Amino acid sequence: MRLAGNAWRAAPDERLMEAVAAGSERAFEELYRRYARRLQGFFSVRKADGAAAADFMQELFMRLWVARASYSKGRPVAPWLFTLAYNLLRNDLRHRAVEAAWAEEARREARLEEETAPLGLDDDGFDRGLARAVAELPEADRMLFALRYEEGFALADVARIMGLPLGTVKSRLHRLTNVLRKKLDRHD
């Protein structure tokens, strides 16, 4: 679709988007001119940070350009753009929630490591005692011990490897460290 000069400004959104879907940068510029300010305002109200709102708005238009071929001819443009904007915000919230969960998990893991610090392998006598104590454990506990303390996997990774819920891994490790602590008391 080729339009000259100001004809792009008079074109309806849907016609512009059809041209964008066909690769028209001029039509894309006109859509940007029409919606950038509204979308940035939408992001500003929900993010309360002008820089983040501008970043989201730029991200939205980059995604629009990349996904332009997926536009269905005749689909109303404004609701589609604001759906994309809403999804960006929702994905950002999910991402931040995952980051917060991982940070909390790292804090819990650090506390667990502090609690189990006496199990550090310091001397040969302790090493031999620990090896004997671990060998006496049931297979599932030996695997749990090996993944966590010998291989150094994070708790979440141990849970994934063993196909267990994270809480189960934590409780089993807590029980396991208490059992080993009792068996190794004479090495303190």
C-alpha cells in the first residue's frame, strides 16, 4: 500500500496496520505518532516511573514491528495495541515476582548453609565418619546429600532433578542434616 505525504495521517488505523504488516515503515511511523503518547501514559499510570514507561512503550513498538505479520486484517488496532501493552506489564510483574522468589530462595539457602556449616569436611577423621554415615543412609537420602553437598546444586535444582516439590527437598535436607549431625557429634 502506497500513500503519499499527508495521506497516511488520514488513513484509518486498520489500513495503517495492514501497511505495517506489509512492511511499510512510513505507516509504522504514523501509528507510532498516533499511539506513542497514549501508550506511554498507560504505562506511566501503572509503573509510576517515566523512564520505565518510556522503555515499555519502546518495547511495545519493537514487538509490534517484529510481530507485524501476525496482525489479522480488519482487527481494531487500538484494542490490539493496548492488549500488547497489558501483556507487557503482566509479564513484567511475573518476572519481578520470579526474581523476588529466587532472591528469597537464595536467602533461605544461605540460612540453611549456615545451619549446616558444622557438616563442613575439615579433617580426615571427620571425612571418614561422614562417608560412613552417608553410606548408611537410604538411597534417596544419599542422592539428596550428593546433589546438595557434593555436587553443590541449589535447592531448586535438587528439587527439579529429583522431581520433588521444593518444600519436600527442604524438609528432607533438614531431617538429613539432623540425622548426620547426631551421627557425627563425636567429631565436633
